[in-house]
Amino acid sequence: MYIKTYYKVLCLVLGLSALTSIGYAQDLHFSQFQHAAVLLSPTETGNYFGDWRVINNYRNQWAKIGRPITTAAVAFDRQIYFNNQKFSFGGQYVYDEGGDYLLVHQKFLLAAAYHQTVGHNTFRIGVQGGVVQKRLNSGGYSLPDQWDQQTGRFNSNLPTGEQLYRRIIYYPDFNIGASYRTKIWKLKPEATLSLFHINRPNESFFYEENKLKIRKAIFIRSLIKINKQWTLDPQFLYMWQNKSIDFVIGSYANYRLSSNFLKAQYAFAGISLRNSLIRNWDAFIFTGGLQFNRLRAAISYDVTVSQLRLANSYSGAVEVALIYTGFSSVLGKRAIPCNRL
């Protein structure tokens, strides 16, 4: 009983400290970042072949060391063509809750992007903006100075000298990004630069100023066609926010399937490594899935290799992604051979 109570108190203190200090922690993220496109960059809005798209992501993390941290996201975007110019608009909703619902994080963002293709070169710029809500469910939890000497337990009804704090905060949030893609022989390299929290919102549960630092993200990938059946998709993601660094590198392999009862067109699998460059490795990420005509389904598992493995026995997070893309109303170019008279 004492250990459980102490654990809850420790979680509350650490959570408040992390949220109200200088903000070194990273934002919400998915291991399958390429399948959570509009969270990765505003320029991913409309970056697909089709008129519209729905994305759903779910992540369950660290279930072996207490109530798991869960994150869910849903996004929708669609294309709009005006005078032969391509624009894309969409929105996303993200919900994240910590263990025992101590911290609940929600955000709703709208996005817009412009796409311009010249020959084999495609340029994209995008913006996002919306509102973020964070809520502390701290009822029933005790602070260190609420230890009752008579009962030998923590008592949340005792007075505390800790600074007062708000249970719910709201703040606006804005992001921008730019991307470039080209085609070089059998390569299709693409590079994206994104800036998050460009308005430096104030994020503090205490009645003080704690402005978020701007998070920078660089994403590089390149489809490599090996033959008619195999393609490789190496990917590199580097994000940093103040002193917090997130570095992911890995690759996917895509295999074109022959006719099958599932009517799947491709099977894909990949492995990535996530670390912070300046500290120990964090996790290996194993991903697999199927690509159907309009539906893409993927599942991944994080194998923890950091010191946390001693507590969770190498288990990390399970993640599922479903992406459905509508048909394209854009007429494609097709050459029909015929003999000249």
C-alpha cells in the first residue's frame, strides 16, 4: 500500500516538474511516423494520389510497468484543384493519456498545403494551426508534504505548501513546413523541413510563463526501385527541441504480390532504430503490413533497448495504422498506339 501510494506521488511530482520546467520533452509522436503523415509535417497534407484520405493511428506504450500510455489520432484531408493548381486542406485530432489518466493531452489542428510540380520536381509548402488542451486529473493524489505522521500514510486532505496550479490549460499552436521531391534515375528522393510551435505558446499549469521552444524536424526518404517486384524505402528523421533530440533511421522493403485471396497488392516490412544521438539507444522498431487498392494497414512493435528494458523486459509499444485513400478524379495521361495512315 505504501509503495503504491509513494509511486503515485512520485509520478505526480515528476509529471509536474517535467511540464513546468524548461520543456525538454518531445511532443506526441508515433513510431510509424510515415503513417501519421499530418503529424510529421504540414506539407504531408495532400501528399498522396487520390481525392481524399482518412488516417487512423493508435499506440499503446509501456503496459508492463503500470497503466499504459495510449495515443490515438485521426486525420482527414482532401485535394482541391483551382486553375490547374493543387491545394490540399485537412484536419487532425490527437488524444493522449498518461498512466492512471494523470495527464490528458488533446489537440485539434487544421492544415493547408500548396503543391507545385515542374517536370520531375515537386515543391510543397504547408501550414497548420489549432488549439491544444492539457488536463491534470490530480484528484485523490498526495504531495510529499502531505505525509501523515500519525497514520503513516499520505493524506491528500492535509494542507500543502506546494504552489497552486491549474488543472486545465488551453493554448493556440501553429506549425509550418516545406518539402522538395525529385526523380533521379531509379531514385525518388524527398526532403522535408518543419517547424512546430512557431508562435511559442505558453504551456504551464502554474501561474507563470513557460513558453514552448520551437521544435525542428528534418525528414529524408528515397524510394529505390530494385526491379518489378521489389522497392526499398530508406528513411531518416531528425527532430530537436531545446536539448531533447529524437533520431530515427531505418528502411522499408516493399514486395509486389501476385494474385491472392486477400486481394493485397503489396506486402511491406521494415526495421528502424530510434535514439537520441547523445544517449543510449532507445528502441528497435519492427513494422509490417499490407497495401490494398485503397487501404494500407500496418502494425509495429517497439523493442526497448535502453535502461528501461530492466523494468519492462524489452517490451515497448504496440502501434496500429490504417490509411484509406479515395479514388482520384484527375485524368491520367495514357498513350494508345495506332498506325498512321
